[in-house]
Amino acid sequence: MKFLPLLMEIMQLLLLLTAAPVFAGWVKMVKCWSQGRTSPSLLQPYRDIAKLFSKDVVLAENASWIFRFTPYIVFGATLLAGGIIPILSVDLPLSATADVIALVALFAIARFFTALAGMDIGTAFGGMGSSREMMIASLAEPAMLMAVFTMSLASKSTSLSQIAYVIANSNIHTVLKPSLAFAFLAFVMIAIAETGRIPVDNPATHLELTMIHEAMILEYSGRHLALIEWAGMMKLFLFMSLGAAAFFPWGIAGAGNMAAIPVALIYLIIKFAFAGVVLVLIETGLAKMRLFRVTEFLGAAFLLATLGMLAHFILE
Amino acid sequence: MPLLILLGVPLFAAVVLAFVGDRKYAPEINIAGSAATFLAGLDLALDVYNNGPMLAGNKFFFVDAFNVYLAVLTSFVSMTTAIFSRRYMRREREHGRVGHWGMRFYHAMFQLFIFAMLLCLLTNNVGVLWIAMELATLSTVLLVSLYRTPTAIEAAWKYFILCGVGIAQALFGTVLLYFASEKVLGEGGEALLWTNLIQSSGKLEPTILSLAFVFLMVGYGTKVGLVPLHNWLPDAHSEGPTPISAVLSGLLLNVALYALVRCKAIVDGSTHTHYAGNIMMGFGIISILVAAFSLLRQKDIKRMFSYSSIEHMGIATFAFGLGGPIATYGALLHMLVHSLAKSSIFFTVGHASQMHRTQEMDKIKGLIRGNPLVGWGMMFGAMAIVGMPPFGIFTSEFLILTATIKDAPLMTPFLLLGLAVAFAAVFRKVQPMVAGEIPPYQKSMKVANAPVLLHMAIVLAVGLYMPVFLNQWFHKAVQILK
Amino acid sequence: MDIQTTAQIINFLAAMVLLTAFGMLVQRRIYGLIHLFAWQGLFLSVSTAIVGYAAGRHHLYISAVLTLTLKVILLPYILNVLIHKLKIRKEIETVVNVPLTMLIGIALVIFSYSLTAPVREMSTLVTRSILAIALATVMIGLLMMITRRHAVTQIIGFLAMENGLFFAATSATYGMPLVVELGLFFAATSATYGMPLVVELGVAIDILIAAFIFGIFFFHINTTFDSLDVEQMARLKEGE
Amino acid sequence: MIFSPLDLASLSILLFLLQVLLAPFFKKNERFMVNVCFSLAAAASLLAVAAGIWTVENGTTEKAILALGLPDLPFHLRLDSLSGFFLTTIGLLAFYVSVYSIGYVRGFIGQRPVMRLVIFYSFFIAGMFMVVLADDALFFLISWEFMAAASYFLVMYEDEKAENKRAAFLYLVIAHIGAVAILLSFGVMAGLATGFKDFSGYTFDAMRASHFPVEWATAAFFLSFFGFAAKAGIIPLHVWLPEAHPVAPSNISALMSGVMLKTAIYGIIRVTLDIIKVFPWWWGAVVLVFGLVSAVMGVLYALMQHDLKRLLAYHSVENIGIILIGIGLCMVFTSFQMPLIAALALTAGVYHTMNHAMFKGLLFMGAGAVLHATHERNMEEMGGLIHKMPWTAVLFLIGCVSISALPPFNGFVSEWLTFQAFLLSPSLPAPILKLLMPIGAAILALTGALAAACFVKAFGVTFLGRWRGQHKPKIQEVNWPMRIGMMLAAATCLLLGILPTLFIGWMDTIPVQLVGSTISESAGTYGWLWLTPVAPERASYSGVIVFLGILAVVAVAYIMLHVKPGAIRRGNAWDCGFEKLTERMQYNATSFSMPIRRIFGYLFDIKEQVDLSPQSAHSAFPKRLNYYLRVRDRVWGWLYKPIAEASFWLSRKVGMLQQGRIQTYLIYSFITIILLLVFVK
């Protein structure tokens, strides 16, 4: 294995670790602006995480090793996912270890253990959170798969680098396909659901009737909570970059040329700034849905994604 | 010589037992007699096996592969039944259901019945065949009503009248047969010898023979218990003492079917069409279906298994009607394994109903725990009878079914339906009887192990490893019936 | 006498047999039935004898004699005795819808004629046309068994049926070989339960058995159901 | 070479039969009997595994003829790579389960006769071996029914319980009807192969040799598919499965669910790809559709269960569905002459067969361990077992992760391959397939996600939280043999998950034999580390790296965070300001699956009611609430009840025939004669 890709890989992982909180901060910031509030600084997430790390851990009596190890597993899975998605360059040694399907599966691992952790304590909230989370996942995950399948059908591959590469280096006609349009719409809806944003879930609330993700991690504290929060930010960041890589890969660095990296970085910042704004617009524009409206929302996403694939098989 | 023993011993034993049938040692005589018969049968079989078919008693007797194996089977099953009936009848007597006369009568008639069946199998004369059949009926009629209960008498009466009418039709058929053959073979006994008939069957007048076959079919079909002529069968088999049910179900039906098949061979030879076969197939299918659905509603254990006999006779008749090497082979095998399995089931049934003092299936429970042999015996017997491998009946049904698909594909759905329903029906009832805890009113008792074990062993063996000589017999028989 | 007359006589007798059969079909009173049956037996034996004479089959004389003794003398006598013993002399049995049964009977005759027509064409015997009559008699006997509900009358119907068979066996075919005729008698006797007398005569062993059956049966039916009405014997059944 | 693989296989079968003879001698000392017989069984299974691995490795085909059965139709044996593979699968699980049983069956000693269990256990496994070795119709069916009968007795083992009787009866009837259907299909093929001049037509070789006209072939295929579906528990023939598997002793359920169902898969592959060979594409489509329906319906039904073993049983339906999807795709591609993708699909299906055997075996063993410790199958009662039975918990968790198709365990690999088969399918000529492919992929995805949800529920409710039951039994970890059995299975799950390339390389003789192509060389392009089914740039996956990656990150993070020992305090769980939380307040199985029940409710026959009892003054303040929920299989009401009622109706009608009057009977004979005579004229 050559040295350069390895370097690239490491750079990307560092970027992920560092930039994820920033992006989260950026979203919060834009939101505050949009609601006419003064916003915390971009680096506020860093401070939160640091504070949590320095705090002690309080475990419920009933907590087993599952509860204690889940944060690490979640963090690990998410980080590994970060190693796979081409953010700056398509030339990643790790990207061969897992394709889009495996990527979805990696997120699934994280979710699986989070849900288990939620049930570990034996409170009503944990169970409720896990139950709802798995319900949402059971619709979101297939929809997600369908979306990426459509991509991979377009680019004749399920390896993300390959997808990004093909799309990036293909002319507009091959890209402007109905299937991709469907896929993109579905992907956006799913990204919202998966990252637990309004209108599906509200990361800011602790009202038991509405909370989903928060309910599961209600009992976490200290470094455990820090890891989970951080992983959450990374997940948001990764979904954005996945969208970028899959649908707007332009500007991403090709195999082997180090020179393209700065350019790619600039492209990336622009894309993300824009993505953040869009996200905020959606979040402020819509209200949180009732739980069983969520199923309709995700069902629609699933349908769109499937339509996309159908479109590929029938129209293209 | 073995022929004489084969026929003489039962007759003699019958006479003896008519006088000493109620003594303590009577059952032993009974067993000894049928054992001797069995040995003679084996000897005869060996003879035929080595020297091929033979005529004896100036053509009065004719022994070939087809009937010798049935003769051996008959003598064997009657022997095991005798063994079984020793304990069984003793207990019946203790329960006071039969008296001195009853025992004498029972033993004498048992032997006479065997004699009648053997005569029926071995004779070469179609007329004598008919007489022996009638004799077989008569000798069992009063055994059915042995217990003198109203239902028993009713059953016997129906058995008597219906079979009487049936057999009368068979006689008319025989007369017609003679009517046709005396033109070809001249008057006198020659004209009724099966060997002559089969030889010159080509020259016999087809129209008369097809007419004759109708009467023979109805006549012997009544004895075989084919629907819609079957109505006497469940009554007779369920009301008589169990050993008699065992031999009726296991042997008499076979013998009647044998007679039918012999006649069919002649008719086919004359008509050169599949007409007789078609009739038999029709009867077979109807019997299978009606029996299967009747099985679903049975409450009395012996009645249920007699319906299953109807079903299996239907299968065999169907297969003979279907013809062709595979189907015929299957049918012959089916006759063998069915009679073994069914009689052994009746043995266990007898013990079971004695243990519970009832024939109602809802009251019979926990047999495996109560008496492993009876329980497992009934379980495996049922498995065999519904055609589960590795028992022999599966093999025969396998052959018959596959042959049916080839030659009469349209029949297979009905056949399948019948088999499936029968399977479900039988198991639905057998399982609760063998499984579960012992009910309080169950009496434990000593039972005759040998018959059940022997029969099931043979059925299993035939299924897993059919002996070569049996195979050759079947092949020879297939040749004869072709 | 020549073939023609023989044939005519035989056909006449056959007609009489058929007539008696019809008579039995509608006769209500048991005694009447027995008399008719006896007459039928008589016609039967006579025709057998004539056939034997005309065709020179002398063993048919034996058959004729046996028929005479059994069917004309013994069985009616025994039945009388029985009826006396069982005190059912007065019983008058309802016959279902006489005209209808008659019609069916006639239909049967026509049917059996048309059925045996081809056979008749082939046969060269004087007595060829008798086969149809015989078949008709058998059928009518069966019909009678169906329509009657009294054990004794059922038996008589059975006997009539068996007469038809006998007719076919002896007359129509110039008699089957003796061995079968034994069987026939045996069938006849067994069917007629005419045992006690036959035992007195001490004939064959199988007749013994049948005697046994006879004796036990009627008395048991009579004692357990205190009548010989077979309608009561309908306990063993499926449909409820 | 002294032994050939076939010898080894036959030897192991003989060993099993030997046990049956051996067992009665130890009637006195049952514990000894259990130890000896199950150790022997383990050894015998290993022999079979050796034979299987060996055959598949070399791709040899070996034949033998036993002088049993009919003299004209002796038992034909044949050990090719397909049967070798299934031999391996069955043997492997049989080995684990036998080890497990040494510990498990001890629990029965003193309560009920163990000998019956031992004997039928041996018969059962021997039967399965014979099924995959059989090479003629008669022997195949004999072994098939033999297997069915043995398992029937095992389901009947606790025969005083009503539910066991019912389940066993249902199972046997459906199995037998299926067997008859298979018999008929063989009849069609044999009849057309030779026309029954003699018995030789019954051998599979004769059938292979002959070429069938398509309509007959179709008849044969559907008959056999019906029969095998009945055994595999494909919807709608699955009803026996959730009845029979839970009530059987758990080691038996493990075998039934893990490998017995696979014999049906074997049968389908054997008949379609090996014997008939040439068939229209829509057969594949039919198989595919049935697979999809079974997969999604199976998992949905599973989600509704609160009986642990019942839940697992429904998951068997699901996984069989997934396997069928692979096979269906393979058939489609074969009929369009696309050997490479066909090989991929077949590999996926067969791979999943092995995987399902492993993790389902593991899960049932785990459920057995729970049952063994708590005497409880109802999850609503359970909870918090992870504290009492740590070993079982870990192993069961591995099973859950594997079956939920999460990397790095084995379930993921096979589903991944199936997805690849979907995605790599070029646009197929038939329009129906154009629709079927994406929908199929969607349903498969949905199934995977739902399975994950279901096993979060299964593990979470059973092992996590706190004990929910009213009575608190004395629970302790199970004995070592049981643990070892489960550990072995778990280890296999992991290995199959992280070393797929080696496994696929090993079994590539199967696709070569059946579809004439293989994916192993392309799969191994990057070496054993990466699995690249078709081409590296199309798709690749490396279980090892995923495994190590996660492990590494976890380890690093853990260490980094524990250099400075931060204190961990224990405190009450947050009760949201209410009074003290009780165990009854936890989410249980029913409440967990409620949201999903709401979404897919219309697929079930649900009866739900709440009553306030005793009725209080104001309905807003009930003294006590009772909540009833009953979820039923719709199939039952749609298919089985009507059939049963129809047959009873018919039997009533038939009963009318026989109403006792002798005159009527005489009329029957009369009419019969008349009719026949008319028929003659």
C-alpha cells in the first residue's frame, strides 16, 4: 500500500474528528440567526465535549457492561464509517473495506447497541426510546439502502469512492437522471431522520412524549455522554459528506494528486456551509411531527427511493 | 403332499376343536394346528419356488407364485392370530363375554375359516373358488355375532345378507363364465378350470365375459368391501371379537380380491380392452375417497381401522385395475404389507380396548406409558398403515402412486386427496390414544408380544430390505397377471 | 318329443317361474308367499327334469329331484314350522306401493332381455332364452328383498333370487358340472336356512354350518328385537 | 487413501444407528447414557463434517449402491459437492448441538425417560444425513420421511402437554402431505425418464440423463417445490413451524430450525439446478416471490411474538425466505445464461444456508439455556438475565448481531452477497423482472432492518433491564457443555463473518457443478483479506478490517479515557420525578413492538381490548386496567380453517351414505349392478 493514500486517510479521519463539532456549531449558529437570537460561537461544541470528558460518570445500578461499552462501539463504528466515505479524496485505502451497504450496516451497529443500552437500565424511557428508534430505523435504513443502490446502479458499483469518481468524471447527461433525482430527495429525508433532526426528532427536547434518540441516552453522563454526543456530530457530518460525495462530488480530489486537496477542501467548506443553511431552513420551516406521522414521512422516503430504482430499471 | 396337509390340518383341527374347544389346552391346539398349516404352506412355497407352478389332484388344485404367497401369508397371519387370541379370548371369557359353547364354536370356526380361505386360494376350479368364498362367509357370520349383543347380531345379519346377495351375483357371473366356456372347452369340469380358461381366454366370447365380469365384480367386490358395496364391513369388523376382525381385515379381503383378480385375468384375455381395469379403477378411487372421509368421523377404534381397510383395499383394487408391471407389483406388495400391518394393529387395538374396557377412542389414553408394546405397537402400526417410511406400505404406495402419474395422471389428485385425508384422520385419533398420562381406569395386563413384534418386523423389513425371493415371486405373479 | 315342443314347454315353465316371481313381489301374506315359492320350485324342478330328458343330461335328474325335495317340500315346510314357532302367522306386511314395484319389475324383465339378447344370438341351446328369465328372476328377487322389511320375507326373496340362479345354472346351460351343483345346493340351503330338516337328512358339513347359522339367527333376532322386523336393526350407522 | 469421503459419511450414519442399539443398555444409568451417546453423536457428526469438507474441497463425485430396499431398486448413494456442503452444514451444527445436549439433556433426567430422546435424536440426524446422500427417489423419500417421523417423535417428547400434541400433529400432517407431493414430482420425472419399463427410472441419474418436455417439467417442479416448501416453512405453509419448534426440547429446535429446514433447500436446489437443469425464467421468479414474501412476513410475525422460541421460529421462516431469494435469483440468471451472476446468487443463498444454520442454532441453544435456567419461555416475564447468566448473554448477543446482518458477523456477508446479486443484475429481458429486482432489493433491505429491531427486542427484553415476572426464580448460569456448544457456534459465526473469501474459495465447486461458473477467483483478487465478488472496483468488503477497526478504535478510546481513572458512581436511574420505578414499568416485548404493530397492523389478525376493572365511579380514574392483545396469523384463517371445515363437512355428507337400513344397502348393490350393466351395453 502506497504512502500517499494512507496519509490521505489519516488526514480525512482527523478532519472528521475536528470538523464535525464545527459543523454542528455552524448549524446551531445559522439557526440562531434565522430565529433572530445571538448565537454561541462555532467552537461551543468543543467546549461541551471537553466539559463532559472531565466529568465523572454516574451509572444506574442496573447498568451492565453493554451500557458501558456502547459509547465506545458507537464511536468506533462512526469513525470507521468516516474512513470509508470519500470526503476530500476518492483514493482511500479503507474505502475498499466497506461499500455503501457496509456503511449503512456500520451505522446500524451503532444504532443497535444504542438501542440495547437504552433497554439496559430498565426504565420506561429507555425502552420507549429504543422502541421508537428501531421503528424509525426499520423504515429509514431500507430507504437509505435503496437510495444508495440507485446511485450504485448509475455508477455500476457499490464502492463509494467508485461512485464519487464516476459521477464526478461524467458529463451532465449521465448525471441528470430521474432515478438520481428520486434518490436524492429520498436521501435528504432519510438524512434528516437518521441524524435525528426536526421534523422527525428534536435533539434539543427532553419531553418524554416527543423524544426518541435522547430517551435512549438519557442515563448517560460524563465521558460516555461525550463520546455519544461527539459520535452524533460525526454522524451528521458524515451524512452531509455522503450526500456530497454521492450527489455533488465535483471538486473532490482524484486518485493520487495531492495538489487537488486544497481545492477540494474549499469546495467542501462551501458545500457544507450551504448544506447547513438548507438544514436550518428545513428545521425552522417545519414543526416536529407526531410519532406516527413520522412513519408516513419515512414511508414516503422509502417509496421515493424504490421509485428511483424502478426508474433506473424501467426507464434507463 | 404339503397341499393335503395345508388343507387337511385346519379341517381336522376344526373338527377336533368343535369338541374340545372350551378346554384349557384348546388355544394351544389352535396354535399348533395353524403352526402346522404354516409349515406346510412354507414347504409348498419352497416347492413352487424351486419347480415353478404346479397342478395337483387331477387339475383340481393349481399353485403358482400368485396364490402361493397369499397362502403362506394367510397361514402365517392365522398362526399369529391364534397366538394372540390365546390370551385375548381367555380374558374375554374371564369377563364373561363368551361361554363354553362360545369357545368351542370360536375355535372350530376359526380353523374352518382358515380352511375355506386356503381352499379358495389353492383351487383351480372357478366354481369351487366360489363355494369356498361362501364357506368363508358362513364360517365367520356367527363369529361376528359371538357376543350376542343387539349390535353384534345386527352386524352379523347385515354381513350375512349383503354378502349372500353379493355372492349370489358372483355365482351368476360364474354361470355366465361357464356358459361362455363350455362352447370352447366342452361341458364338464374342464370348462371351469382357471388354467384352461386362461389358456383359451382368447377364444371366449367377449360380450358374455364382459357381462359376467359385472356380476363377478359386484359379487366379489362386496366381499372385498368396495364402496358402495362396503356397508357390511365396518359393522362386521367392529362388532366381532378382535382376532376375527384381524383375520377378516387382514386375510378375507385379500382372498376376495384374489378371486376378483383371477377372474379379471380371464376377462382381459378375452376382451383385449382395458374395460375390466377401468371398472376396478373406478371402484378403487371411490372406495379410497369415501373411506378416507368416513375415517374423519370415527369414534370406535375398530370401526376406524376397518374403514382404513376399505381404503387400502381400494388402493390395491385401483392398482390392479391400473395394470402395468409397476402398479401390479405395487398392488401385490400392498396386499402383503397391508394384511400384516392391519392385523398387528388389530392385535394392539384388542389389547388397548381390553385395558380400557371400551372401544371408544376418546376414553383410550396414555398407552405408551401404560404398556409400551401396545402403545408403540399401535403408533408404529398406524404410521405403517398411513404409509410412512420405512415401512413396506410406503414402498407399495410409492410404486402405485408413481405408476398412476404415468398412466392415469388425472386420477392422482383424488388419490392424493384420499391418502392425505386418511393420514390426517388416522393420526388425529391415534396420537391422543398413545400419548399422555395413564388414565385412572386403565388396567395393566399381560399381552401377547410375539405377534405384534413379528408383524411389524416383517413390514419394516419389507420396507427396508425386500428379500430376493419375495421380489421374484412378485415378478412371476406380475407375469401371470399380464 | 321333438325340440320344438320341448322348447315350448320349457319356455312356458320359464314364464310360470317369472309369474310366480311377480306374484311374490306383491303378495302381502306370508303363507301366500310360501305357497308361491313352493310353486316356483316346482316349475323349476320340472323344467330341469325336462331339460335333462331332452338334452340327455341325466345328472340333471338328480338336480331335479333335489330341487323338488328341497324347494318344494322341505323349505316351505320348515318356513311354516318356523312361522308357527315364532308366532308370526298373522303378521300382514305392508308392501310399498304395489304398482310402482310392478312397474320396476317389468322394467327389469325388459332390461334383462335386452341385456341377454347378444348371448341368446350366440347360443345354440334349446333353452337359450331362459337366461333372460333367470336374470329377471334374480333381479326381481333382489327387488323383493329391498321392498320387504320382514326378516322371513327377505329370506324368501333371497330364495327366489337363488331360484333364478339355479334356473340359469341348470336349464340355461344344461347344468354345470356336479361339483358346482353341490355348491348350489349348499348355496340354496345356506340361503334358505332350511337347516333343521336338512340336518335330519344329515347332508354335507357346510350345510351343517348353515344350519347352525339358521337356528341361532332367527331366534336371536326375535328375542333381542322381539320381532323379525329388520327395520329395527339400524343402530350401526354413520350419518345421524 | 484408506477411506473415501462417502465411507466416512456412511460410517457416521452407522455410528448414529449404533447408538440406538447402544442406548437401551444404559437404561439403568441415564446420566451415563447421556454422556456416552451424545459424545458419540458429536464424534459421528465430526466424521460427517470431515467427509463433507473433503468432498467440497476436491469437488469429487462419489457413488455407491446399498443392497437394500427393493432388489430392483437398491438404495443409491451419491456424495457430490452439493450434498457435501449440506453434509458439512448439518454435521457441524449436529456436532455443536450434541456437545450442548450433553449438558442440556441432564435437565430431563429423573423427570421423564431420556432414552426416547437419545434414540430419536440419533435417528433424526442420521435421517438428515441420508437425505443429502440419497440418489434415487425411493431412498430419498424414505430418508425424508424417516427424518420427519424422528423429529415428530422429538416434538412429541413431552407428550402429556396438549400444545405438544397439537403441534406434533400439525407438523406431521403437513410434512407428510409435502412428502407425497415430492413423491408425485419424482413420479412425473421418473415416468417421463423411462416410461416405467422397469425400476431404473427412479434413480436420479436416469432423471438427470433424460430431457423433460417443459409442461411436465413444470408440473414436477411445482409439485416438488410445494413439498419442499411445506418442509422449509415457506409462507403460507409455515404454520406448523412456530407451533412445533417452540415445544420441542431446545437442542431439537436448534437442529430442526438450523438444519432440518435446510434439507428442503437442498431438495429445491437438487431438483431444479441438478436434475431438471433447463427451465423457463419464471420458475425463478416464482421462487423469488415466495422467498420475498416469506422473508418479510416471517420477520413481521416474529416481531409480534413474546414467546422467545416462537420468535426464533418465525425468524427461521424469514431466513429461509432470504435463502430462497438467492436461489430464485440464481434460477433466473441461469435461465438467461448468465452463469457468473448465477454463481454469485447461488453462492449467496448457499452461504446464507450455512450462516443461518450457525446463528439460528446458537440462538436456539441460547433460548434453551434461558429455558433451562428460568423454566420460562415468555419474554414478558424475563429481564436482567445478563447479570445472572453472563456467558449465555454474550453468546446470545453474538447470535443476535449475526442474524441482524451486522458486520463483522456472518449474517451480513450473505445478505451483502444477495444485495450484490440484485445490484449486479443487468436489465433483464422480462418486464416483470425489471419490476421484481428493485422491489426485491427493497423488501430484503426492509427485512434486514426489521430483523435488527426484532433482536434488539429479543435481547433487550430477555437479558437487559430487570426481571419482570411476579415470581423470582433462582437463576444460575448453565453448565459447561452447554456453554461450550454455544461458544463453538458463536466462534463459527465470527469466522464465517471475517473470512468469507476462504469459505467461498472452499465451496466454489458447488457453483461450478451446478451453474458452470464460479466467483471464487474474482472474489479472491485482493487476496483473502478482501471479498470482491465480481470485480474489485464494483464492490468489496473486508470483514477482518471492519472487525479489527472497530476493535482498535474501541480499545484506543477506552485506554485513552482510562489513563486518568475517573470515578464511576452508581446511582438510581432517573425516575422523572415520579415515585420509585418498578420492574413492571419497563417496556416489555409487546410494548416494544407496538409502533411497528401500528404500522403493519393490517397484515395481522389482531384482537386488542382494554377493560377497566373493577368499574370505578369515573372512567377517567379506573382502579385497574387490563389490556388484552391477541395477534394471529391471517394465513390460518384464510387457508387452514376452511380446508379443515370443508373436509369435515364432506365427511358428514359421506356419513349419510351409511344410515343403517339394510334395504338401503341392498338398493346400493342393486343400482350398482344396473349401472354397470348399462355401462357394459
